[in-house]
Amino acid sequence: MDSEGSLLAAAGRTDAADDVQAAMARSIAQGGERETWARLGGRDCLLSWQPYSAPDFYIVATVDRSMIMEGLGERLAPLLVMTVVVLAAIIFLAYTNTRRSFDEIDLMLKMFEDAEAGHTIERPRRKVNDEYDVIMNNILMMFLNNTYLNIQLKEKQYRQQNAELTALQLQINPHFLYNTLQTLDMEARKLNDDGRISAVVGYVSDILKYCLTNPQKSVTLREELDYLKKYVEVQHYRFGDRFIIYYEVEDEVLDSEVFRMMLQPVVENSLLHALRGNTRGYMKVRARRIGDCVDIRIIDNGDGMTREELLALRRRITDRNSRSIGLTNLDRRLRLRYPGMNGLRICSIKNFGTSVSFQIPYKKCTQNSTETG
């Protein structure tokens, strides 16, 4: 087209020359854009032109929208297909990696739980050595170190408890032996032995044998009561009929497993403290089964204690630095031997009496004692 918009030459349809000239004029008037959309011959077309000078003319091109879209579609189709493939690959890889990460995390959490519970950790079979493998190795090393330290700690605690139990078991009240032997000596001087001295000496011999036997070896409650009765007979020899003791023991608990010298400290405490000053005192040794436990109670009608005296006694018994033997000794042994139990329970009323009780798990003794009655 020349500078005046007259058609000089054309290729394709030429019936829209007037429409092209009008569209160019509008575009130039609006700002001189060299490209615009126009309605040419009833179709939407992209109109573009390039001016030239000397001589002045325009080269004008028109492209139908349908042709543009068709070409664009041909170019976009492979791109869309490629985009879909890439997105699918990304989603698959992301899912696979996320799923693997969650599986690894679940595995590590399970290993932590097993390690915390003390269970054996098996090394997982892994095909890839990555950061998870490093973490797994650290978990395994931590578990092994923790297990080793726990074993050392438990072994140390066992040795300590064993030593303490042995030491506590072998603590025999020297006053009891001294007073008994002194009484025997005085009686022997009278040269009027009716057999009682020989009996007491036999009882004392059996008591010493019973006390000095392996403290870790369990006995039946029946054997412990036999030992206690011998101890009571010796005390009867010393104090005469100043006290009377009753036994109320269920047959079901006679074969239950106990440790040595479990009853004697409580009875001795009642004799030397609770019954002091009374013309005649009474004691009852009661043992019965309550659920999965054996309930043992020693009751006396002695002087009893005030609230302040009772609190002071409880503090002294639970004081780990206390060196007294008797009730403190028994409470320690009960707590060491039966960690889930509560030790001694003492109740007392002034001028009415005292009750000392404790519970131990019911377990039938399976060891055959070699003690002789």
C-alpha cells in the first residue's frame, strides 16, 4: 500500500483493503502502534505493517485468528505433554521420597521405643547408605552404651544390696546374748539344774545357728516361727511369766517364703520396751493372707507411745544414717527385699499398747531348708 492507503499489490484476499486502511488509520491515530486486531471480512485478524521511505509505502500483513490458534496449538501440544510428564515425574519422586522419609522416621521412632524399653534392637537391612544410615548407627551405639551402663548400674546395685542384706542379717543384738549368758552363769552357780539350763543352752545354740546361716537363703514362715518360739522360751527363762504370747497364724501361710529374723526384732522390741513395768503383758503374733500378700502383725498391751514419741520412732526407723538395729534394721531389710512394699507400719496409743505390722508378697517357698528344729 502506498502512503495514501491505496493497494499496490496483494496476495490472498483483496476485498478487505478498505477495512485494512481504516484499521491502520485508527491505530496510527491512537498512538502509532504497528500491530492491532481488526475485523476484516467478517473474521478477526491480527493486522501488522512496516513503513518504508523513499518511496513511501507500507507492507501490511494480516493473519486470521484461527490460523494463529491452530499454529499455537500445534506448538503447545508437545509442550503440554512434556509438562504433564514432568509434573507426573516430580509428583512420583516427591511421593516416593516422602514415603521413604516417613518410613525411616517410623523405624527410628520404633528403635527409640525399643531402646527405651530395654528390648534388643536389630540392625535394619538397608540397601542405601545415606544420612538415615548414620542416624541408625548412632541409635544402635546409644542403645549399646545405655544397655552397658544399665547392666553396670544394676550389678552395682545388686552387690550393694547383697552386701547390705548380709550385714544387716548378721547384726545380732549383743545385749540379748550377754544377758542370756549372764543369767545362765548365775543359775549354774546355784548347782540346782533341773534341765532348764540345758534346754536354754540348746535354744541359744539353735538360735545362733539359725542366725548365722546364709542370710540370702529363704525359709518358710513355719521355720521362722519355730526360731521365734525358741527365742521366746529363752526370754521366758529370763523374765519368767511376766508376759504371755499368742500365735494366730493361718495354715495357708505357713509355707510362704520369708527371710530370716523377720519376727524376732519386733517381739524383742515389745519385750524390752512395751512391757516394761507391767506385772504381766500380752502379745499376739498374727499372720494371715490378704489377696496376694501375707499380712503380719505383732500386737501388745504395753505402755504404748504418745504421738510425739511415735513420730520420733518413725523418723528414726526411716533415717538411712541410723545405726540402730532392731526395727530400723527390719524396715531396711523389708524395703530392700520387697521394693514394692511399704516397710513397717507402727500404730500406738499411750497406756493401751502398740501394733507393728507389715506385708510381704505371698510366695510359696520352693527351697528345701536344711534347718533342724
